[in-house]
Amino acid sequence: MYAVIKSGGKQHKVSEGEEILLEKISLDEGEVIEFSEVLAVNKDGNLNVGKPLLEGAIVKGKVLNHKICSDLSKENSLIFICGHYKGIDERVIKKYVDLEVSIGDFIISNGELSTMIIFDSIARLVPGVLNDLNSAMTDSFVDGLLDAPYFTRPDEIDGLKVPEVLLSGDHKAIEKWRSDKKFELTKDRRPDLLNEKESYD
């Protein structure tokens, strides 16, 4: 449950690091939090034109996926707004939030955890963060499918054997096996991904 927001080249006036808890205007239980003009991002209190991409915390956003993470990893700067309590004043979202992202259909107690998940999923796609970026490019969801199974030595443990093809040294056959397994696993466990892939293709 989270939202992503960005400045989109707009210039906003913000106060220095102040958090204000306001009385909620509704009949629901719980409090609503408003950051003083969203949040302070630099000493002079201005979000400079074209500068950061802001990220905020809202439950009603798009579900976080690889494409969103990949797109955001190309931004020069990111700012996260962590929500608490019942939510954030809707006017803050209307004025400053450009993209809302959810990490799933569930609720947790604070925005920092959701932000850390979003941040990590984006940062690992930035060149230089991982030792080998190619490793991230072969993970699940990159091509719209779940990843294939992995095995280590020894070749057999308690009667469970590594598939023969993986020991064959035939790279073409291994690649075909991995491709087939990715499709099989996705069809079995996440058929919704295949539907999305077909729609996208």
C-alpha cells in the first residue's frame, strides 16, 4: 500500500521539516496527517523546477511492478512521503502527487516499511547498486514471467536430483528448459501474469 508522487517540473513552496496532525473531517475512526506543504526538501524551502520526483504513501494506487520500478530507477532524484494513521489530506495528493503506487491489498501500521520496499525495488535497478546488474535483469517479472528454479551441488540430495539437462553442458538445451519452466511456473502459480503479458504483447 503506497503511492508515488512527483513534482513534474512544478515549483512548490514548502516549510522546513514540520509535521502537522490535523482533525479529520469525516465520520470514520482514525486520524489524518498532513505534512506542512508536503515536506521540506532543501534549506530554502523550495522544490526547484524540474528537480525531484516525489513519492508518497497512499493505499489506492497502482500495484507496484517491475515496469514502475524500472521507470523510476531512471529518475535523477526521488523523495518519499511516508504516511501514518488513517491517511493524508486528499488536497496534498491532488496538488503534489503525480503517481500513486500500492505494494498490495493489505494495510500495515507505518509508511516507512512500504517506502523501504519501494526504494529497494527501485535502487537495485540502478547501475552500480548490485555487483552484477544482469542478475537483476533475469529476475522474476522482468519479462512478465516467474523465474525458473535454481539448483546447487551436489547433484542429488535425499533422492532429489538436479535435472539432467542442467548437467549436460548443452547451453541451448538449458536455455530452453529454463524458458519452459518459467512458463510452466507462471501458468501454475500466477496465471494473471500471462493474461497481462498477452494484453501487453
